[in-house]
Amino acid sequence: IAGITQAPTSQILAAGRRMTLRCTQDMRHNAMYWYRQDLGLGLRLIHYSNTAGTTGKGEVPDGYSVSRANTDDFPLTLASAVPSQTSVYFCASSDSLGTDTQYFGPGTRLTVL
Amino acid sequence: KNEVEQSPQNLTAQEGEFITINCSYSVGISALHWLQQHPGGGIVSLFMLSSGKKKHGRLIATINIQEKHSSLHITASHPRDSAVYICAVPNYGGSQGNLIFGKGTKLSVKP
């Protein structure tokens, strides 16, 4: 693994289904983030983690949950997907929370029907 | 909470032209980021700057902390510079909180 990876690359999901987007980094970064990107709205923060074992809510957390069991992994779960969660999801990491340079994963394109 | 405005939203240029993209924010900050999103969707960080100017190849970023304004310049533009350029600042000013992102400037450089 080099940098930050996400899986799946894309997914079509029926409304009401549960879905977990995976994110893994090998840079030993303390902070990790999940963003969604929608046309005309730019990147918006869903959840973040300052360090393993801690998480926090971002700008648009409703309908999403995260966990940070270790430094490398930061999965994002949609418990019961709705069509408004159709978006492109980016995971990112940085050495520390806040203003450090962030490194982005390639994104997951999710469509909820 | 900080607010970020970028201009222009869209920009078309001929190869070789000098490009300027602007970013303004409402709350004083300690550092501002410029990012590039490729047509394929990948996002890379270009600059993080807290004062003055930074240069990397044909890209130059400047910031005026007092005026709460930053510019990204591209000299001798090339079609491969076509991308969306995004600025980002700390959400609560200074170095507090997570980053908040502008909506981006879509640049298209024609050969």
C-alpha cells in the first residue's frame, strides 16, 4: 500500500441497505477524515478522527458513523442508505488534526437508488 | 465559522496564458491550502502557506493575511493544467477546527 486507499471504487446500492466504505493509510498519520463531494457544493466534512480511538462530527454527520480502532483504518458506515447520500466520498489523512497538509484517497462513487 | 469564496467559478484560457485564481475568506487564519482536483477525480495538495509567497514549478501561491485573500497563479499555462483548483482554510479561523473548502475554480486550458 502506498499512501491512502479506498474501497470500493464505486457502488450502486438500494435504499435502506447498510454499506461500509473502507479507508486505509500507511503513512502513520494521526488524523483521518471523511468528506463528501457534491456538484456545486464542494467538499464537506462528514466525520474526522484525531487519533486512534477518538472520532468527531463534521459538517454533515447525519446518517453516517465511523470508527477508528487503529491508526491505519477509518471505515465509514451508512446504516440505512438514502438517495440523498448519493455522492463521491473521499477519505483523507494528515499528520495532525487541522491545518497540516491532507492526503486524499482516490474516492468512492456511491449511488443510492 | 469561516466562509470561503473563490473566483472565478470557471475559467477558459489559451495555452501559454498567465492564469490567476482568487480565494477570499472571512475569519483570520494561520494557514491556507490550495488543492488540485484532476479531471479523473483525484485530489492533491499543492500548497500550504501562512504568509508571503510559495512557488513550485509554474505554480505560484500568494497570501495577504491582513486582506484575507490568496491567489494562485499559473505561468505559461498548458492543457495538462486543466483541473479544478480548490482553496481551503481552518473552519474557525487561526488554526482551529477542520478545514472548510471553497467550491473550486474549474480551469480549462485550450491548445
